[in-house]
Amino acid sequence: MRSARTRPNVLGAISGFVWLAIVLIPIYFIVVTSLRPQRDYFSENPLSIPSNPTLDAYRMVLENDFARYFFNSLVVTLGATALTLAVSMMAAYAVVRSRTAATRRTFQLFLLGIAIPLQATIIPVYYLIVRMGLYDTLWALILPSAAFAIPLTVLILANFLRDVPNELFEAMTVDGAGAWRSLWALAIPLTRPALVTVGIYDALMVWNGFLFPLVLTQSAETRVLPLSLWSYQGEFTVNVPAVLAAVVLSVLPILAAYIVGRRQLVSGLTAGFGK
């Protein structure tokens, strides 16, 4: 037997390090700039370690109604994500388990929703929200965010449910379980990695959403974190360290969600690749 010689992939390694630098340098810039005094922002090298590190930017952010904006973003994100997962899971179960023509047509409508850009429907959405009397409320952000997240979520969950053996559902039916019992006791536990994956993805999209809060809300009581960055912009200048400090604080919840659900997230993303 001849031993195979493996040559190092130098080009791949260089490309990997370049991509790593592209990802890490902006993160490093955000963190070090948030620790820099505003007067030193224009006088020091933007990538150098701050000569006078301070937490004044974080203190300013926390004192400028950050708790209210954070709470609004949390309510909108949790509400929209919970509504999306609940509706999408039931719809995906119906699509997979039902064989009727109406169900297939409904699934095609969900697929059509993926092709419609959010920006193209902002005027009809604004009209509906105003007519429903929900303008400048948190519901005005929860309902449209969930509506636009449902099509892709249904597609992912339906594809994941198709991998569940049909014999398991038949065994549940033989034992006398109905559709709701099979959904709660069998489908949801087996699709937990997919639920965590799409849940984190949908929560990230809602958390970082800017267009809906900009158009559908107005008062400071309903302002969310992406819009709160305007609070650190004056007429002639912008407090860049305060803005980046707010960015760092707003990323922490999503980072915590990833740390908690990273195993389920990786399992959901790699499902099916080993088959």
C-alpha cells in the first residue's frame, strides 16, 4: 500500500484568514470605539487600543431610556417569534400530514410569500395597520413581522417533518391519538432542532428590523432599539462611541440566545447532510 501524500492547501488557508479578518476587524472596531471617549474618536487611530478607556458611552446609553427601548424590542421579538412558530408548526404539520388539494394550494401560497419583498408591501401594510387602529403600538410591529416570517418558517419545518418516519404517526393513530396529540407529543419533540434554528433566525430578523418600526411607530413609548440609535445623533454631530455602545448592548441578548441554543442550532442546520 502506498501512503497518500497530502499537500497543504495554502490558498484555502490564506482565504480563510482573510475572511476571518474581514469578520473580526469590524467587531473589534465596534468594541474599542465604544470604550473610547468622544473627544478622542477623531484624534486617535480607530483600530488602536483606547489611551483613556472609559464606560461613559455605556453610561450615557443606559441613562437615555435604554431599558424602555430594550423592553419594547424584547416584547416585539418574543411575541412575533412565538406567533410565527405556533402558526408555522401547525401549518407545516397540516401540509405534511394532509393529502388534499386545498392543502397543496395553501402550501403554494406560503411559497409565494417568500418571493414577495417586504419593501414592496409597506404601503398596504401601513394602510391595514391604520385601519385596524394599531398604529404606534407594539402590535403594529408584532403582526407584520410574524406574517412575513411565516412562509420561510413553514417551508423549513415542513421539510424537516417529512424526514420523520410515517410509521411513528401511524403508531400514534393506532394508540388512539388524534391530530393534536400527535402534533404535541410526536411532531414538536422530534422537530425541536428545526424549531430552535428557525426561532433564532426569526428572532434575529425581528430584533434587527428597522423598516416596520420606522413606518408603523412614532412615539418614544413604542420605540425599539434600532430606532433608538437616532437618540445619539445631534443636529451637526453624532456621538459615535454612544451609538456603538448601544450596538454592543443590543447584540448581547442575541448572543445569549445563540449560546443557549447553539447545539440545537447546529443540529438543525446540519440535518439531512449525513443521509
